[in-house]
Amino acid sequence: MTPAKTTTPDAVRSADRPPHRHLVFGASGAQGGAVVRHLLSQGAEIRGFGRKARRGADFGLGAGAASYTHVSGDLEDAVAVKAAFAGVTHASVVLPMVYVPSQVARYVRNIIDGAAAAGVERLVFNTANRVPGTSTGIGAFETRRSAAEALLASPVPTVVLRPPLYLENLCAPWVAAQIVGGGGSRPSGVLRYPLPADVPVAWLGHGDLAAATVAALTRDGLAGRTIDLGGPDTVTGRELAAALGAELGHEVAYEAQDPSEFEAALAPVLGDAAAAEVAATYRWAARDAGLFAADAGALRESLGVRLTPLRSWIAAQPWHALAAGASR
């Protein structure tokens, strides 16, 4: 006689649970796009939300991209946000580079209302920046602090991720061109960035950000937590320049850029108001030297993510091709 099969309570819950359906805000951007790409590589069903439409094929994953759909919309539109959440079980949220408190508060209220109505099981909010421990008066920090507090206080199970600086900032053509340098038999380069040379930073790549986000969406016991992200190597500006030089085979010096010059360069891309806010965060970080550091061991323990060593990330970048983009 064949023994009767038994079903554990966990197995029953697993069988009754609907498949995960992910909503990714900011899917048209670099951070949200990295999350979409990571989820697609795992065969997940994904709905992107943003002003600029994207196709699944835009993520370069072939047939796997067929599980991606995009909803064009604005976070100001409560009806559109609620509709985007319909049928969704998990959501990844990054806000646009808007730092007006009342406007960001409306965005967050629409997200909370839409997620709560859909019964979202887990929402991961990426602040896209560290948030200092004390009030700063800087909109780029304070709107994200308020957004995180509102989401954590909401009925939606939320995890807040606070990354440091992104390594992809170094891939901008005008930055890469200076790093690569040129001329002479042994060309030298320079890394110019708006931080003092001795400020430590646990630089993080978008790939590791995506892996951390997906882990925060699915790993048990994280709801209600705030986790500071960071790569496995915390380096000063001089140390980062040396690591770049070691890979490129020539000296790369570090030069602290004036945040006002940085702001002027950003303004045509982001607009005057957003550029001023971003520059203000760097002025603050120059005084708060530990703001962008991280405990990689604690991060691995919390999220179980294998982080990419700095030298490995540097070696994987097409530096000369990136630099060539500066002349186009």
C-alpha cells in the first residue's frame, strides 16, 4: 500500500501563493533598468513604469524580455499609478530627480495608495543616495528621508536601500576621457570628482545594486529594515585613481573638482534646480567623511549578495570606447 502524501503548511502556502509579478518604477533609467535586467535574467514577470517607454528588447536579453511590459505614466497621476499596481505582488521604487518636498510627498502618497490597494507583499525603496543622520536642509537628502519614513510607516511591507556613489558615474564620456588621457609614449590621465581626495567611498555598481534590490524584494525577514549598500572595497579618491591607473597601464591622478563647477556642468542635463541639489550633497559629504562608507560584511549577511570587487568592475569597462563618446 502506497503511503498517503502529506502536505506541510509551508507547502500549502507556497502552492496557494500567486506567482510574483514585479512593478519597477524608473525602468527607463539606469538604476531601474538594471533591476529590470536582473529580474528578466531570472525569468520574472515585470511591468515597468516611467515617462519614457521601453520595450523588453531594449534590455538585450532576447526571448526572456518577452515577460516585460511597460506602462507610460507620471507619478503625479494617482489613477495611473494605481492602475500600474494592479495585479502586482512586488515593487521596486526609485524616484525621479525631483527635490520639491510637496511634489515628492504626492509621489509617495500615490505609491503607497496604489501598493496598499493591490496588496503588495514587498516594496523596496532605493533612496539613490545616502541620507545623513541629522537634518541637512538639502532637498536631495530630506525628500528621500521623508519618503523612506512614509513608506516604512505605511501598511505596505517595505525595505529601504541607501546606496553610496555609483561606479557608473565614472563612465560618463567626459569623465572617462580624462581618465584615459592621451598623448605621448606613456599617456597619463586624471580622475576629477567633486569630493576631497581623502574621503572614503564604498563605490557600488548598478549590477550589484540590482542584485541587492532583488534580494531585498524576496528575502525573508527584511520588511521594515533600512540597509546601507556599498561595494566590497572602500577607497579614497587617490586610491580609486590608482586602481584605474593599474588597469589602464598608466598613471591616473586624482583631482578634487569644485562642486560649483560640477553643478554648472550638470545644469544643462538635469536643470538648474536639480543640479544645485546634487552639488549640495557633495558639499555636505566633504564635511561628513563617513557618509559614503559601508560595511560589506553586514551587507552580505543581510542580503546574501556576492559583491563585485572594484578591480573586477574596472577591468570590465570599455574605457577607450567610453572616452571616444566625449568627442561625438
